[in-house]
Amino acid sequence: MQDETSLRWEDLAIDDSLEALPRLLQYTQSPIALQRLVHVKQLSDVCLQTDLPTLVNSVLPIIRKLEEDEEYVVRQHLVEQVVKVGVGVMVKEVVASDALPALPPPPVPMTDSYVMEILEGEEISKLELFKTTPYRTLILETFLPMLARMLSDQSPEVRTVCSSGLVSLSKCMNTVDLGPHVLTVVLQLAHDDENEEMRMTAAGLLADMCGVIGADLVRQFVAPEIISLAEDPVFRVRKASALNLAKICKVAGPADTKNRLLPAYVRLTRDDMYRVRKACAESLVEMSKEVDSATRRGELVSVFAGLLEDSSKFVRNAALQHLGRFISTLAGDEDPVPSLLIEKFIGMAQIDTGDATTDAELRLHCAFSFPAVVQAVEGGDKAGKGGWLALVDAFQVLVRDVMWNVRKTLSCSLHEIAKLLEPQLVERDLLQVFELFLRDSEEVKVGVISHIYEFLSVLSPLCRESYLHTLTEIFDSGSPLNWRMRHIVAMQLPKLINLFEMKSVQHNILPLVVNLIRDPVAEVRTSSFAAVASMLELKGGNQGKVQVEIIREMTALAVSTTYVDRVSFLCICQILATGKALMATGPPEEEDERRKLRILELCNLMQKQKLLTFAVKLKEDKTSNVRVACWNLLTSIPEDFLAKHKELRKGVEELEADEVVMKTVRKVYLYPALEDSKEGEEAGADVGIKGETTESSKGGVAPAQAQAGRGDT
């Protein structure tokens, strides 16, 4: 093989004049590993454009040679590609036969990403790919034997991708073929007494295959095999068994789990090797989910208590890391959470193991699982004084932790804890924390601001009103360059508006919205449009004043000399015309009719307030982005409303006669997939009028909401 350290640029050159298939065949046999790797990665895309006879006669011989490539990374990517090839060729035949009309429409040409989308979908078994022509030739006779051989590869990376590939192919197989072609391969690995790596691979594969091969085969073959591996003389095999037992329990069923698999797991928790016991601590949460309540609260609580007091600090720390999640599996059971577990969990807030790094990690785990523990101590009901009082001191310690990631974790979940508490407990114990997080660093502050609506909605109305000023403070205290904070609040404004009295909305929220719709950052502006529409939906006192102010601001946008403002005006009108800001208020069966009636009311309101009159005038705007936004609005208006207002219909017709508008519409809205093709370039060419430079000619046109982006006319 050529020494790649002495390669010249000319050696790496690829003949681009070759067609895809000849180039693949030539360079996958190159003496240069890099060239082989690059073209192996193209294998599935090329094969999906090749007919089956050519694939079998020309490509399969190359694949067989690459199976023994000296570079493990080539073999690794080869496995990934052959799985896509095998599944893709079968899917291609199904698509061509229209055997399943519900299949997502494939791109032309078909891509491996589309194949993976099908492969990872839940409906793949309904495709019955095993009935296709390539199934036997490619899957049963070529790729499955190849994966079986490569499961014994010296490289762990290759073995890992082989395992996942075998599971993927199994999803496409006929159930009668799973036993002889797949399960037997895995069982042979499990019986390889000379190579512990193969037995470890088998333990993982047995677990991963369970969901595919079904409960009967799992009980008959997999359960006995994993129990045998759990007693293997090599601790690494026993560790692999401990980590995978829960997956097998899920399919084996409650009876086999309790009578056969759980005893094997309990034995592993008492293993002489601490690494095996540590693996048990890491997998105990998943085991807890697969047993009944009595077993969970009896045997597993006892097992976990033992792991928490293990002689090895590594086992103890692993158990503590999963303690909160284990407690969460006890939620909903009748009896209270054992006090020993609660005491250990509370102690994590101020733990001192002698290792600062370990202590910080454990406090982070404690913070992460805190809401789940709050829910568990009260059985998922509203937390009363008993459960919360046991946890509140630890909570107050964690929210003042020196590590910002601990505080950020709690700031992101503060609203979830608030939902579990009575309002008086929230106002007594969480409001101070809420204020503390708002004054914290940006990393922490963003967590609580992202869920400010959910937190404020838990408060009593009177208390909630007193915290309305926090919205203004978020804007005033932040840097003008930190637009993401404004964006986060803007997205929540439509819901926040409905939390407060109309007078408060007029004096506090309305000024914020007025500023946001003129924000210098497009993402912030577009997020605020729904809030403008929501304000027109408000009912109650002062509604007229709010509505008048909103109409005035929208009118100002419509006649602005800045094209961004004019596009913003049209986008807000479009939200009103489509009802995107409407909140569901009734049963689903009545919602559609109510929505249609309310949209017509909003259209009538826009017509009465002359907003649609201003909108129609913008069909002649000199900036093409504005005209495109105008087309979006007018074509979004309900047909029966358009029929009653001839000027709106005429506006649609004039815009559809506008060459620039329609070419942009075809490119961005109707045929976006053609954008990179020659046809798309022709259909969406950015042609200006009278030398005008359009936004699309500066790098593409986004949908109308995103067009409200930048610059003045």
C-alpha cells in the first residue's frame, strides 16, 4: 500500500469526469485509504440510483473486498452504508409499486436520509419489506452473513456499528427468519468461551434484539442466555449483563422478570467485583420500572439501600447519582417514600465526600431530579406541608449553590416545582428564589425567564399582579445586544396577556409590545406579532382603549417609510386572518366551527378599522418583499370573505400578475425543493423591477414573517 505520509496533492485528485457508479467502483479499490473512505460513505446514495442487477453484479463484489479492509474506519462506515443500501433498495421497490400510499413521498433522487427516516419510523413493519425482490439476495444471503462475520471484528467501533446494523435489518425481516438468521448468530457469540469481547457484545445484542424478536423467543432463548452470562467467570461480561437486564425484562413480562431475571439481577448487586455492583446501581432505575409496586417497594428498595451503603465509594456515588430517579419510580404508589431514601437525597445538597468534583456532580444530580422527588413524596398530588417541609431546606441550599449549573438546573425547573405546591407555599418559599434567579447570571436567568408564564400562572391573582413589573425589568436590566432574552419573553406574551387585568395589560404589557414590534432584531419582532393579535382578542374593561392603541400602532407600521415596518404590518394582519393567535376555549369537536366564526369576526374588524385598506395599497409597494408579504396576507383570508370584498380579490389577481412576486412565491413557498436545481433557479430567479435590488437577490427570501428583517427603503 502506498505510504500516505508521502502523498502529493496529485495523488489525491479524483477524476470528476467519471459517472457516480464508475467513480465509486474505481476509488473504493484505491490504495489510498482516504479515497476509499470518502467513496465508501457515498455507497448508499450511489446504490439507490442503481438497478438491482448492476448492484448485485458490480457493487457486491467490491463490498465483499471492503469487508476485509485494513482500516477499521473504512469497515465501520461500510457497515453503516450496507444497512442503508439493503433497506433503501427494498423501500425503493415498495415506493415504485405504490404498495403503501401512506409512505412519506420520497425525494427525487431518493437519499439515504429518507431511508433512515423510514427505518427509524414506527410503521416500518407494515411495509412488509421482506416481500420485495432484493430481500433474499441482499439481506438474507449477503448483508446478514457479512454482519455476522464482522461482529467478531477486532475493532470495538466496528462491532458496535455491526450490532446496531443487525438490529436495524431485523426490523425489516420476516419473523420466521429472525430465529435462524439473527438469533442463532447472537447465541453463537454468547457461547464463545474463548473471547470475552464476543460474550459482552452478545449481552448487548440480546437486549437490543428483544423488541424485534418478540416475547416468545425472549422467554425461550434470551432470558436463559442472559442469566447464564450474568454468572460468567469474567466480570466484564457480568457487568454487561447487569447493564442490559432491564431491557430484557421489559419484553419478557412480569412473571419471568420476577421469577427468573430479578433473582439474577439481585445476585449481581452482591457481586465481588465493585464494577459489577456499580453497573447494577446505574441500571436499577430501569429495573424498577419493569417490576410491580410491591417488588419495587420491597426488594428493590432494600437492594438500593444496600448499594447506598456499599463498601466502594464508586458504587455509593453511582447509587446517589440515580437516587432521585429511583425515588421518582415510587410516585403513585400508596405508601410514603422510605425515610432512608429521603434522608440520603436531602444529604446530597451539602454532601462532603472529600472530592470537590464528585460533590459538585452529586449536587447537580440532586438539583436535576428535585421536581420528580417533590412529586414522589406526595404521590403526585399537590404537595402538602409534610412532603415539602422535608425537602425545603435542601432546596434553599441548592438555589444558592456556588456552581452556576446547579442553580441553572433549578431555575429551569422552578415552574415544575411550583405546579406541585399549593399557591401559599409557592408564595412563601419560591417567590424569593424566583427573584434571586432573575438577578443571577445570564445562564441562570434564562432558565426562569423561559418559563415565566408557567410560574406566574401558579400565583394568586393579587400576587401575580405585583410581579408584572418583572417583565419590564427584564428588558431594562439586560443588554440591548442580548436579544435572546427579549425573544424568550416575546414568545410568551400571548399567554401572559391573559394572566393579568386589562388595566395592567394597557399600562404595562402594551408598551412592551409596541417596542418589540420595532425591535432591531427580526427574530424578536416576528415573535411579538402574535401578542399584537392576542391583544385584539382581549375582553373586559379598557378593551376599547387597548384596541384603539393597537390599531394606531398597526396603522403607523402600514404607512412607515421603512419597508421592515410595512412587512411587519402585513404579517400581523396575516396572523389575524389565519387565527394563529386564537386560544382554544372549548371542546375539540366545537373548536373548528368557533375558530372559523372568530376569524371572520377578526377580518371584519380589520375591514372596519381600514387595516385591509392599507394592506391592499401595499400591493403596489416598490419593495418586492412587501408585495410578497401582501400576497401572503390576501391569499390567507377566508374565501367567503374575499368573495364579498372585490378590492381584496382584485389585489390577489394583480399580485399574481406580478412577475417578481410570483417567481419568489414559487421558489420559496410552492416549490422550495427546486431551489437548488436548475428548474428552481429559473422559476425563482430574483428579477428586480426598474433596477430595484430585492432582498432575495441578497441571499434568498425567507417566509414573510422572516422577511421583516432589516434595512430601510
